[in-house]
Amino acid sequence: MNESKSMVAIAVLVIALGVAWLLNTLNVIPGIDWIWTGGLGIAGILVLMMSGIDRVSVVVGPFLLVTSVLSVLRQTGRLRFDIEMPILAIVFGVLFLFAAILPLPKPHFLDGNEQDKNMPSL
């Protein structure tokens, strides 16, 4: 990971922490576990920022973002848990389908060439 991506990731984390802290302090939406929902959202953003767009990040990043939003809706009483889980299954399936049919590159950690370079020869 290059230095500019690291700096952007740290900045995003600090901003998200500040927003969650402010929402908690102001009791904007009481009763929400901001650490959990914020963590899911931040993780989704970071997956997309750090990995770029590839077959794995196009599933994992948006899925974590949707999970974060649905978590807020559930915790505020706007969505029942028994509705949330099927929605998440559908979202995962749709994202997985997009990853399968779109011409997306393999993630770098699944690229066998780089791993072969680091492996000692026998």
C-alpha cells in the first residue's frame, strides 16, 4: 500500500470517529451502537479504497456499507431483524452475481505470479 492511500485511510478513520463521537454526544439518534455500525461502514469504505475495484472488493465493500445502513434502520426500529437478514442475503447474492458477470480483475492477493516470486525454490 502506498503512502497516500495510508494517509487517506487514516484521515477517513479519524473523520468517522469524530462523526460517531459527535452523534453520541448530541444524542442525535439515541440507542444506536455507533461503534458497530460505524465500524461496518468504515470497513466497507476502506476495502474499496485499499483494494480498488476487483472481484472481491466489489462484493465485500458495498455489502459492509449496506449492512451498516440496515443496522441503523434495525436499531431505530424501522426494520425488523427477520426482514434484515433476507435483505442481506439478497444483496450478497446480487453483488456476487455482479462480480461473476462483470469483467473485473482478480484481487492482487489471489494473483499467483507474485506469490511464486516470494516462494523459495526447492
